Amino acid sequence: MRETSGPKPQDQPPTTSGARGERRRQPRANLALHGRYKLADGREHACTVIDASASALALSASERGSIGERVAVTFDNIGKIEGDIAHLVPEGFVIRLVGRSRAAQALADLVERQYGGKAPVRQLEG
């Protein structure tokens, strides 16, 4: 038998498998958050969080923007979070968070709390 080159499974970084069977680098928290999002063209719509990590947010949304489009999401008790659409999912889209804000840190803290401090959370200074 001939050996193949490349990384072996034990050499791979740890990932978390989500409901959709994707490979994820950070744990996701199922947060019951409802908010509103604004697409780059100014259209505003209601949304619900599907799941969240310290660096990304999956939203159930009636209208989807384009990959790479900037989105601003506002949650009543958290504030405004900005991100770029990373990919589309059947229920809506996933944004990769950009910038530093207290709201982004509050979201990261909620994710960390759900995992008992075990989730890798990026530290933001606001």
C-alpha cells in the first residue's frame, strides 16, 4: 500500500459540526435573538438569529443580499453589529463580523456564556 501525503485527521484544527454538517472553527450558540438588518441599499428587514459564534452570525432573513455586501444588524438589548455576507443559506445568510463594537463584544460574551467559558472568544476593545 502506498502512503498519501498531506495532513492527517489528527493534525487538523478542531472544528465543530453544525446542524447543516459544516466544518466550523468555532462553536456556535443557538441564541434566541430577533432584530432588524439593513442591506447596503438601505432596505431594512426583520431577522432572527439561527446561530452565532464570536466571529460570525447566521440569520434567518426574508431578503438576502449578495456575498461580500455589508450588512448592519441591530438587536434591541445588544446594539448594532456590522458584517459582510460570507455565504447564503436556505434560511437567509451568514455574516462575518467586522469592526470593533460593544455590541459585537456583547454577542461574543453571549456565545461564551452558553459554552461555559469554553468557546474561543475574540476580545474586542470598544
